[in-house]
Amino acid sequence: MIAASGCTGRLAAVVALGYGATQGVAHKSKRPEEVAIYEGPAPDWFTQGVEAALLAPTAFGKQSFTLTGKDGQVTIRCAEGDYADQDRGIVKYHFEVGAGPDSFTWTD
């Protein structure tokens, strides 16, 4: 770990970049209806956001999050644990990329 002098803090995550010796194997992913629900007919942006969120790398690959939507507002819930905040941020980012950040607003 490289740190500037005077920096303090706790290392939350490490990301490795590059190519592996093999292509790896596909991991099983949950179905959209297992992690998301929209009150009323789901708009395209919500469906696309959920599909993108399912591609997000979550702690231990558990995909233990739930997205709920209503009237252009979306709420995310993550199972509490050591990596809940990291999972929440990663899933939110992926959802926004898929849905488009101007399509909805986040709610608590």
C-alpha cells in the first residue's frame, strides 16, 4: 500500500487489475425479480438499472441487495455486514450507469 505522509485511515478494499492466466468461469447471478420490485409497471430505465446492478461485484458474490421503485424514486437496501457500505455504493453506481442518473432520484 502506498500512502502519502500524514495520511491515516483504514484500508476498505483492494482492487486488482489486469488479465488472469485463464478466462475464469461465469458466476451464477440472481434474477431481476429476486432483487427488485417496482410499484406499478416498471419503466425501461428501472429494468436496465436492475440488469446493470446485477453485474456489480458484491462482497462474496452474494448480491444481497434489494432495489425498490415507485414514481421515479428508487431505494436500495443491502444486508448489513462488514461490506454493506461498499456493496451499496458499488450497486448504486452500476444501477445509475444502466438507468441513467437523470431518470430517477434515490430515496432513503
